[in-house]
Amino acid sequence: MKREISDSAFEIFFVELMRQAKTNPKGLPAATYVEQIAFVCGQKFLERSCDKKRILNQTELIKYVCREFWTEVYSKQMDQLRRNLQQEGNYVLTDLRFRGLRRFESMHKEDIELHLAFACGMLRGALAALNVTATVTAEVAEPPACAFIVTMLDRPAAA
């Protein structure tokens, strides 16, 4: 059975998460709070939906995250996957119609940062569930397109 997160459920969850992030009891910056929550969500979501045994190497791992995981969370695959040839373990994942930035023109800067922090946390959590420690950052040049830069700090052995 294919699992996807419905748009309405995602929006309700995210609105509540944004409200909590702005008044979080830990006193963290809102984007950090959202990223930490998203990390756990990404980790748990991938653990429930992935057969880790079929992911054998780094290339398969990143393709799985771009195709399967991203589709389950955002209802579409990443549009582009590029590897940095100068530095092994660096990837640029591009979503040309990132759901978090669909209504970019009417969004406040802080809300945009929270959407990006959530997506980065989800990706980092998914990778952690696959035993990969990584940093994930987001860049927005022309909304709603968004590029996620993944730097794997420890990587599975290439097959």
C-alpha cells in the first residue's frame, strides 16, 4: 500500500507546528525547533515505509530519498538530482515546484524559513534512518523552485 501525506493533513499539521515553534518552551529559534521536529518525523516516516535491505550503496540511497521518500511526503518526486563531482558525498536535490513555497508571494519571510527548515529536517531524518549523518541546507533562487544541498558526513560504502 502506497502511503502519502494528504495536502490538508499536512497543512493542518504545519500550521500547528508553526504556532508551537514561535512559542516553543525550549526557547530555541523557531527554525531550529521546526528542523528538530522534522528530523524525528523524517526518521520515523522512513523507518515505517522503507525496506532498507534493498538500498545497497550511496547512489541508490540518494535516489530512494529523491523518488520514494519525497513522493510520500510531498506527493511528487524531486525534479533533479546532481552530484558534486569535486566533493564526494555532496548532492543537490532540486524540487522545481516545492509545495512549501507554492504561495510564496503571500508568505512572510519567517514562514518561508520554517517551511525550508521542515523540509531540511525531514531529509536529514530520512538519511539518519538510513544510517547516514548529513547536513542539509536549502537555497531558493526562483520560488517555488528550491534546491536542497545534502552533504553526507559519513556514508555507506559504495557497492
